[in-house]
Amino acid sequence: MSEAPNYLTSVDARSLAAEFPLGAAFVRRFQSLSRDALRALQEARFARVVERAWQIPFYQRLWGEAGAKPGDIRGLDDLPRLPTFDKSDIMDSLARRPPLGDFHGMESYPAEQRPPVILHTTSGTTGKPQVLLFGPRGREVQNLLLARVYLFQGLRDDDVVHSVYGHGMINGGHYIREAVTHWTRALFLSAGTGVETRSSTQIELMRDFGATVIVGFGDYIKHLGELARSSGVELKVRMISGHVGEDRDAVSRAWSGAEVFDWYGVGDTGIIAGEGPDHAGLYVMEDAHYLELLDLETGHPVGEGGTGDMVVTVLFKDDIYPMVRFNTHDVTGFRADASPLGLSLRRIRGFLGRSDNMVKLRGINVFPQAIAAMLADAPGYAGDYLCRLERDAAGRDELTVAIEVHAAEQALGSAYRELLRRKLGLEVTIELAAPRSLAPLTGIESRQKPIRLLDLRKRA
């Protein structure tokens, strides 16, 4: 019988909370910590992560091919000497050594000392689902950081949190549940997507248990609000936290003015940044992550006011799957104005789109996800849309936006065409669709992240 530590005995919750404070202690820490002191903290944590990464075949191969040697990387200023990596590199690792790959470092531990490992996958929004592996320390710090942001946003002990994140093998719903149940005192309803729990049943659950907070993706949260209203069910939701981007006003209106907060993270890293009560951008959890923004074409750091790919180095994952310069391919920009709360943390503008889902038409970059905010206040909009990219016989790329509307009037099509021409800076074709008719294509009721682009050029 094994006497090796299990998950719970592998972590010291009090020590983690001291290392990564949450609640009022979080605000106090970063109102008093200088940028220089924060940098020193990052350097110390980065050194441990780099030392750990050199023990792992994935990094030995990746960094070795770039000409790096142990000892070359002495601090964060040396990061540009290392290559970035992304999901495609992890998928290559999985193909080399199925089923778990060689990126995690489990084999570097003696059998009796290997930490317990949690296995989940991504949702597969950008392709085949990817294996996600977490050690106890890495997992619990991720959980703590998300709880930190929920508390920062105003989550209370007496709240009832209704979650519409998916479960199964997908990491999302399990991550959210662990964050709330491990690190807050709120009651948690693990409803999941519309496939796991029908939308009408979710409305009943929220009514019966008195849900006050909803967490999840903005599109589906907005759909639930509209369903509750059309069903005549009155719910007392006061706070919404999730992935809402620039569509926050429409999400808030769907829930009678509930306060809406945004946060950003990916399955591999957990939360990276979250909005605070000042609604002045998303605060990067810089005691846990070192975030670079790299130009989409040159790969160099973006200048002041520029946007670029978020490339993250996780400063706490020094057990399983350390992450150094992971390119999320999600685009944002840093904010340059001072924090209204006096925190020493940098802030980002939020998720602006995916660089690997970006459409370039007539020299203009179009992010399909960003169209949601453009349509939110448009008359007649019924809440769902889908972009379709095709190439005509002359080799010219054309973008069609199918939009669900309550009444398909010809004038409405013209109004949408002019709206998107003004917002995007180019002409697109508009197709009007009946409410809920696009759901089988977008997956708005079944997927955590609805599909917003069909690239039909690849099929031509």
C-alpha cells in the first residue's frame, strides 16, 4: 500500500494563501508593493520554473533547437532568447509520446515522489481537444487565483453561484467549481452547458436556489437572461463574471442591470487577468504570471498602445507542466493609465480576438468574435451570428455575416450592412436568419465558446 502523498496532503492551503493572498489581503498587498519589489518576486519564481523546465524532454528539445543551454537564461530579461510555443507544439509532443506526451515532466520524478496528477482536456474550440495536466500545487494556485478575482469583483459569503461552464473531460467547469468551493464560502450550482442541463431547467434551478451570481461565457448567459424574461421568471441575479468582452452591456441588460465583470485565462494556465470593481481593464495577476504582448507579424514586443498576441510564462507551475513563453494566440493591449485603485499590477484591455482566427480582408484585420459587441445594440438583433468566409472564382475573399433577427425586414439588412461597414471599415454581405436557426452551427446552447467563423476557403 502506497504511503506517497495524495492530492490533499501535497499542498498546504495556508501557505498558498500567504504566498498568493486573496480577499482584502490581495488589495493591501498590491497597493503597497512597488513595481521593483514585484519584479524581484517574479524573478525568484521564474528561476524555479526555468530550472524545472530544463529537466523536461519537451523543453530540452525546444530550447536546444533554438541554441539555448542551461545557464543561458538568468532572468526575465533573457526570455526573448527562448522560442515561444503553442498548442501545436503540445499536440506534437502528444503525437511523439502518446497518450500524455513529454511536456509535463512526470517521468523526472522517482515513482514514489511523483505528485498526483489531474487530467482534463481543452474544449477543442480551435481543433482537436488537447490534454491538460496539473500537479497539486499548480492546480490549487490556479483555483486560488480565480477565487481571488471573484472576491475582488464582489463575491460574498452568502452568494449562490450558478455556473454554466461545461464538464465531462473539459477542464472549465471543474476548474470553476474547485475555485469557488475550495477558496470561497459561496454556495455553488454546477449546472453546466445547455446540453448538460436544459436551459429551461437552469432557469428553474436559479429560481429555486436563489442564484445571485452567474459565471460562464457571455453568449449563453445572455441567452439565459432572455429566456428567463420571456418565461416570466423573475431572478435576483446581481453579479455576472465570465468571458464577456465588449458585449457586457447587452449581457447586463438581459439580466436587468446586473453588474458584469470580465476575466481572461486559458485551460493550460488558469486565470491570467481579471477585472476589478473599478471596471478599468483587467488586472494581470503578475505575482503568478509574466505576460508579454508580441506583434502578430514580427513577433517583437508591441509598442505603447499596440495590440499583440498574449505570451505567458506561468510563475507558479514548478511541479507538473511548467509553462515558459506559451503563445495563447489571443490578442489584447496593455492599458497605460494609472489604476484607480492604486494597485501596482499592469492591466490589459481584455480579449480582443484570436490571431489564428483573424480574417484579413483588403488589408484590414477582422476578429469574428469582436462582431458580437458591434451587433449588441442593433435594432432587431436576436442574439446569435455566424461569419462565413469564402473565395470567389476570381480568387477574392468575401465575408458574409449571418445574423439572427426577430423580423427579417429588408431595411434591417441594409442597416446591419452599414453598421458593420462603419465598424469594420469594409463591406460585408449580410444574411438575416430566424431566431435560434443558427444554433446548430454556432453551438450557442451546447458549447462553452460558440463558433463564430466558418472558413469555407479550405473546402473550395
